[in-house]
Amino acid sequence: METPTLDKFPKDVLAAIDVQRAFIVSRLIIAAERLQIFRVLHGKRMKAAAIGRALKIHKTYRDTFLNALVSLGLLHQADDTYWNTRLADKYFIEERSVYWTRQYSKECVEAYETLSVLEKALASGRSCASIKGMKRASYTEAMQRDRRRAEDFTQMLFHFHQDDAEALATYLDLSKHRALLDVGGGSGVMSIALARKNPHLRACVLDLATVCEIAARNIRRARLSRRISTMPGDIRRKLPVGHDVIMLCDIGPVSEQLLKNAHNGLPPGGLVVAVDRYLSDDRTKPLDRLVGSFVGASVQLATRSDMVARVRSCGFQAVKAKNVYRDVWCITGTKSSKQ
Ligand SMILES: C[S@@+](CC[C@H](N)C(=O)[O-])C[C@H]1O[C@@H](n2cnc3c(N)ncnc32)[C@H](O)[C@@H]1O
């Protein structure tokens, strides 16, 4: 999946953006996404007044807002009529599901709000959210309470993790394994790719009940309901037995306790698989992980070496780390067969 990173924008547009004020441009694009302007204009041309009515944009700002999007290379304009550029269609429609548009833009708005006190956070070591007195439920609590939020978040990741899942399925040799427990498996995207690649493999997605409902839908659509099941539960508790592979993919910080639970849940010879965008050993990459830690609560900031050491310290052997796709790393370890 291609994201609208800055290199996708026309050079003359980028040359006009002062990096310190880039946040204003970015906030305008987020507003455009929140208003679903590119979806409304997809395959259509509309007059400014009609766009204003459809999206409830006041006429004080309407034309300036639309013209700023023209200036950014996201809309075309002629005689008061506007339509999407190829850039907008490709990166804001074709490459992004509606779930992504809703969830990601919401997260970005929350990030803007919290970052207004960044200097205070840097000085005090407290999180921006706590300084602002924002009593935010954790994302898992929010998903348990709100089905729409669970769907937006889970399906955003279903889309976003497709390429990672393909890469993982290509790399990971599960030919000698029978049953996979996908801990915090979310949409089921990883289990689906691994099950497709390994026709003998069964899998079980362990996640919140609201998320399991969505995973089950994706699994049905992939025609894999006979081989992939879902199990509502809490991944901080003892893990269910009966699986010879336990996978922990993009589930935030992985505690020693969780790794020990994985070790206890596996039979001798069982495999643990930890997948994430771990920090480089000099802790300078990936950039979005580093900046994300100023706005998110449970961001994974372990380095690959930290994770390898943690997996080893929990009793796993033959621990290996492999870069499988872009900045996604896969760390595997085996439970001794002599236990
Ligand atoms: C970022 S998502 C990743 C989903 C999936 N592994 C993937 O790679 O696409 C993390 C998942 O962990 C689940 N999760 C986090 N804490 C959990 C808990 N205590 N019990 C059950 N699921 C949890 C969330 O509901 C979410 O679906």
C-alpha cells in the first residue's frame, strides 16, 4: 500500500512549504480527509457552492480552502468547478480505505491537540495528554465500548498490513507447524496470509470480542473459516494451549510476562514469532515510531536487539531477527524440544 508521503507531491508544491509551518498544510489536508472531500469528488466535477453545501463548509472559508487544495496539487479548478487530481484519487481514495480515512484522520486531530503542550511534556517527562488533562480511554477500552471505532481501527490495519502480511508469509517457514495462535491478531490479516501460504495450517485469532467479530468477517470473506477461528480474550492472561506457533504482531510493547506466557503455552519445539517495526539499534529509526511516541500511549520503542535479548531471556533458543519488509522485523525463537 502506498501512503501519501511528501515525495508523492509535486516538487513545486513542496518547495513552497516552510517546514515549520508545514503543520498548517497538514491540518488542512486532515480536514479535507475528515470532510471526505476526495470521496465526494471522486469521478465528479462540482461547483464550489455545491461542495460547500455537501460538506457543510461556510462560505467565508469555502473558496480559500478549496483553492489551498488546488495549490497543494490535490484538486483541479476551472471556472468555479473543482475535481480531484490524480494524486488525490490515487493516494486518498485508491490506496486508502474509508476506515483508514476515518480512523487515521481522527488520530491526527487528537495528535494536534495534544502536541500544543509538547514543550511542557519535554520539560516534565509527563505525557502531553496528561498535561492537557485529557482523560482518554486506552484504544482497547475505546474499541470495547464503541463498535464503530473497533471497526475503523481494525479495518484500517487490515488494509495497511496487507504488504507486511505477504512479506511475512513469504519469509516465515511454517511447513512443519500445524497450529498458529495469533495473539492480538486484530483483523486476521496476518493469519489469513499465513494460512493461504501454508495449506495445512490452522490459526486462531485471539483479541477483544468486538475485534474478533470483524476478524471473523474478514476470514469468512477470505473463505478460510474452516481453518481460522477467533477467540475473544485478554492477551495479558494465560494463553490458550494447543498451538505450536505463537505470533505477537504489532501489539505494542511486549512484556517479559507475555513472552513467558507464550513459552508456557507452547509445546517443546514450538515457535514464537514477534513482528513489529522495532527501533534500529542506534534508536534513530523508524522516524514515525519516534515521533508517534509523543502522542501515543503504548508505542513500541524496543530495539531489535532489546527484543532478541528479551526473547532469549524468556527461554527461547535459536533466536533470529530478520528484516522482512521495509522497516518490519520478524524475530523468531524456538522452545527447546528437551522439556
Ligand atoms: C495494532 S493491532 C495489530 C493487529 C494485528 N496483529 C496486525 O498486525 O494487524 C493490536 C491488536 O492487539 C489487540 N490487543 C491489545 N491489547 C489487548 C488485550 N489486552 N487483549 C486482547 N487484545 C488486545 C488490539 O485489540 C488490536 O487488535
